[in-house]
Amino acid sequence: MSNKDELYDALKEVKDRKTFLEFARLLMEDWEDEQSQEREQPSPPYGPGANGWENGTIGMFLNGAISWAEASDFGDQLQMLTEEERRQRQASANDWKRFAEFLYAGKIYE
């Protein structure tokens, strides 16, 4: 399994403080791995890094996460969700998972 798969699987499993911290640790390791790869062989300047990071500074990371949260209502309005999935998501309201999604969005959302 690639690190990317492991990170996404951990995101899907977030349900409490413990699983949130496991996800956050993997996200940090993913960032560190990308930084190491980028030192060895830099990616083109106008695209994602080696592990898919779109936002290379803390400011860009937070801007991506905030922009995603505002555009999708913290994921509740994602276009890929069916109406039933949207209702289930809003009913469950797992704040640990929502914050993990917020952090993940900081990695990938421009």
C-alpha cells in the first residue's frame, strides 16, 4: 500500500481523538516524505509535489483548508455525495472526522 493510500484510509477511519491523532501523524509523515523527495528531485513549480501536496507553506495550507470548508460547507455539500449520503453525513456530525477532512483539504485543495 502506498503512503497516499494509507493516509486516505486513515482519513476514512477517523472517529475519535485516537484515530484523529493517528491520521494527523500520517499527514505529517506524508509532508516530511514529500519534503525529502522534493529536495532530491524538485517537482515543477505550478503543480502538486511528489506526494500530491498543492500547498507548500503553512499560509497556503490553511488557505486551502479554509477555502474547501467554505466552498463545501465542511464537506456537506460535496458534489459527489448523493442526497442520502449528505443526510447521513449531517446526522452523524463526527467532528473529529470533519477536522481531519479539513486538514486533508489543506493538502490538496487550491
